[in-house]
Amino acid sequence: MIPLRLQDISRVTGGRLVGGAGPDDCVDGPVVLDSRAVAAGSLFVAVRGEYADGHDYAQAAVEAGAVGYLGSRDVGVPGVVVDDAAVALGALAGAVLRRLPATRVVGVTGSAGKTSTKDLLGAVFATAGPTVAPPGNLNNEYGLPLTVTTAQPDTETVVLEYGARGVGHIRYLTTIAPPRIGVVLNVGAAHLGEFGSKEMVAQAKGELVEALPADGTAVLNADDPLVAAMASRTAASVLTYGTAESAAVRIVDLTTDEAARARFTLSTPKGDAAVALSLHGAHHAHNAAAAVAAGLAAGLDLASMVGAVEGATARSPHRMDVRTRADGVVVIDDAYNASPDSMLAGLRALVRMQATGRRWAVLGAMRELGAETESAHRDIGVEAARLGVDRLVVVGPDAAPIADGWPGEVSVVDDADSAAALVAAELHGGDVVLVKASNSERLWRVADRLVEA
């Protein structure tokens, strides 16, 4: 983080110094939520969670080198006590950005693909200068401000994911880090259990473009009507992307190679460019087009951006991470998250992979789908069969409806360990295995065991 004294932190967060904290003690290391990640000069943020209270680890954090902690009660070690640690962390991040007036904030949201697109945006903007876009999906009231605090005095661009569990969440995050360029990818069925309808999802996602200034740019998916309609909700300029003829940044002649990597032409206001991605899955063509469109809005060089997206590989864990064993078995670890849209994208990538053996789908539950839960899972079974998947393994009771949609023989197992054992015993060289579920299912353990085997 840019150096800030504890008295500066107490002022911007509305807190008070406690535990003998020196007003001029300077935080110049990382801001962390995990006491195990403390480094010299850190600020430890003590959060009371469901299973642990960060205040219990404040002393250990200070002993490990933290200058102090930011929390909601005095625990007898140097720190800043505030009413609400999450709100205070947001205020601290806002203060960091205000001290970096030349730093551009690029935001991305959507029902699927946020993290992969964030990684591509990071690669694109890094062609023009120092850029912050850390791996993972730090997109909530803790993760987003933590990302902001990693900015340095020379940072030119901060790329942020804006996540939402309800209407108003993205609006709050934009008060912490107001975006200048806002990318909206799609409106899907993810989190329907929390939002109730796609229209309410669109209402929440559109809060990103509502926060853009008049001299900013909204980058909108022309192929998604609910996203395209957000053009009326922003004072900013609008730049569209997609396969639609109306898209300003248009994907043309999309194909995939033997490893399901997208090849296409990108037609843009700055000229056309042939693109051959290293990422696996045709859906990454849309993510790459969105990243290039955002770069064009910032005046970046087209050729440099194309080189960046072509060279990008899976950076955040468990997202279309394709690994090939010595015996020729290919394992696709896409187990970080799952929605009906992303599950379908993963299955399409699986069947487009060149294989001399069978194509396996090891699928677990998709969470937060509300009343659509059973039908959404059943539909995935139907689609897996229609696409030509050879073997289906359904993991866990909550995923069982997937098997109901599958017309042939299916293996239904209780947990990840059982799935790994079953698949490992039957794999042959040339087989391809997709592992996918919501992150809470921890199905990435199946992929790890198959690769290790």
C-alpha cells in the first residue's frame, strides 16, 4: 500500500488510536484479513466472521510485523478502532485512490466470466503501464477494497470485479472505487435464489454503469438484450462488443482448434485483427472482446492488446485450467464456480477438445438458483447428453437432478473423494475429463487427484 500513518488511517476511517499506537507509525506493507499473510509494515483488518473472530489474532499479527490492526474493539495492541471494520476498510481504499488521482479504475461485472475477464483486462492494460489486477475473485465489500490498497504510487490502472448478492451491493462498491470504464458481461441465472429474476439481476449489475462519469465508457455485451438495454442507464459513452452486427467491437468467424481454443477475427473501430487465444473455451472470445473494447475506450494500441489476450493463460485457480498427464489424459479443472451458463460453456469446451478416448463430465451442484434449482440441474444433464458427453459422474445429493436429465448410464456418488476414485479407476489414455461445480463443493479436489494420479 502507499505509505499511510496510523493517524491518517484513523482520520479517514473515523476511528481512534488504541493500544499505544503511535500516530506517526507508518503502514507501508500489505493490508490483510489473514494474520498468516502479515508482512513487515502490514495493517491487519480484524473481521468477526461466522467461524472465527479476527480480533483474536490481532496480537499475533502485530507480533508478526503488522504496524497495527483495524477492528471494532480494543484488544490491547496497537490499532485503530472503528464502528464497522468493513466500512472502514472501504473508506481506507477510497483514501488510497484519492491520493492516486491519475489512477484509472476499470470495473467488470456479470453473472459469469467476471474473473476470467478481469484477468484479461489486467493483461490488456498492463501493455500501457503498471496495472493492479490480482488473481482470484476479490469482488465483495472486503476483497474489492483490499485490491485497491495494493495500488502503488506508479499504478496507472486498477482492474476490479464488482460482485453482488443483492440490489445496492454494486452501488456501494462504486462509492469505494468509482469506475471510469465499466464492463457488463451478461445477465444469467446465477444467484437467482437471491435476486428472484433475471430482471432483478440486471437491475443490480446495471449499477456499475450508473456510476460512470459522463466522460467515462460503458462496455456492454450487444448479444445480451438485458445488458444492451443498460445503455439507457448511464451518462457515459457506450461501446458494445459481441457477435451481433450492431457490435462496435465484433467477433467474426469464431472457431475453435483441437484444444477448444478460440480463433476469430476482431472487427473494431481501429481496424481488424486475427486473434488466436491460448485460453480454452469458445466463451473466452467474448471475454477477450470485452477486454479489448475496454482498452480501446482508454486509447490503447490494438495490436498490443491482441498480443496480450493471445498470450494470456489461466491465471486464477480452478478456471478452465487444462492439464495433460503423461499418459495423455486431459483434465479440465473448472471447479471454482458454476451457473447454468458457465456449466454449459464448460461442457461445450469439453466436447470441442480433440480426444481419442472418452469425454467425461464430473459435475456437482450449482448453488443459489432458488426455485430454478431442480430444473436447472436437470437441464444440464439433458445438454450434456445432447452435446455428446460419453460418461457422466454426478457428485453429491444436491446435484442428483443432473442425472434425471441424462438418458443413459450415469454414476451418482456421494462426494469428491468417491468421484475421484471412480474416475481414476476407469480412465484411459486419450480421455478428457471436465470437473465443474460451485466452489462450495470443493470439486477441484477431484481434478487435483486425477492429475496427481
